[in-house]
Amino acid sequence: MALNPQLFGNGMPVPFVNEMFVLHRDGVEFEIDKIPGTHGGKVKAKGTIYLSNIRMVFVVNKPVGDFISFDIPLLFVRDEKFNQPIFYCNNISGQVEPVVPDDQHRALYSTHSFKIIFKEGGCGTFVPLFLNLIASVRRYNQQFAHPSPDSSSQLDPLLAAQTPVDEMMRHAYVDPNDPTKIFLQQPTPDCQLRRRAYHSQPPESSI
């Protein structure tokens, strides 16, 4: 994970090189734990989820203290589950490993538990795309990458950019009860602005 990733003025996440945005979904509630500087370490907020071939980014409607957005690399997600409780909203729960800087030790960073709660409309478009994308990222990583077996900190989250998602997008099912919006073309507030690494400072030009 990465707290408060870089955003454009309209709230859209600043993309990485080779990042392809798949969809965005308004009107979700997001829960995350172990956030420094928050009461009890937990944050619950309403906002928008962006899903790409690399990550999922939650952007709040209104800041909660210093919490504005949260970046979840798909390669670092674990134990994801789609829940359909009888007396509560459908939701996705899971865990995400931290993005550890190269010069710091993994033991200093905690694994986060998260939940995405669908309070406004269905989720028949979002959930299959999310689960299929996670599965595709893992298959690609197992086939082509050779990470250290004992720590996700050795993985580069941007490896997911190489995952082939075009075919999946062409055959995506669109649920009319789900307000999720699929990107038919890539949003480019500034086509030259791209991030190159999770730990880079200001966004760099890809040219």
C-alpha cells in the first residue's frame, strides 16, 4: 500500500508509465486499518475507487485528517473475498502488504486489512473485473517473475503493468444495476505526466 498517492486536481490518480485504468466507481465506503496519525489507526470514509492494471486507488470525498487517498497494488493483495451478508451491504474484504522502501526493513511495516462497501447500487460489474484482474496479475507474476519467496517487499508492484488485460476488458460483463463506469479510452488530464516508481518524488515526464 501507499498512503496519499499523487493525484491530479480533479482527483484522478497520476498514472504510472504503462498503467491502464479499467474503471472507477463512485459512492463506495472504504475501511482501512493501521493508518498512522488516525484515531485507533482505523479510517472509514466515502469516496471513489479507481481500478487499473497495476493497482486500486481509493480517493475520499472529504479528507479524514491527513488521509486523502490510498493506493493498493494488486500484486500485494491477499485473502480477497466477496461478501454478501444478509443484513448488510455487499462488500470486498482483504489484506494488502505494504510497499517497503528499499532502504527500510519489512518488519517496520504492517499488513493492512481493507474493506470496500457497496452502498449505492449493485456490484455485478466491479466485482468480476476486480477478481479477474487480481487472478491475471498473479498468473503473470508466477509465470514471468522470480520474486524472493519470503517477502513481498522484493516484488516490484509495477510488474503488474505487463499483465495482458485487453482481452478481459473486451469481454467484461456490464451489470445495468452497477453504477461502475468503465474507461473506454484512457483519461489523460496531462498526457506527459507519468510516475515511474512508487518511491519517486514529483511525477516525471514519460517523454
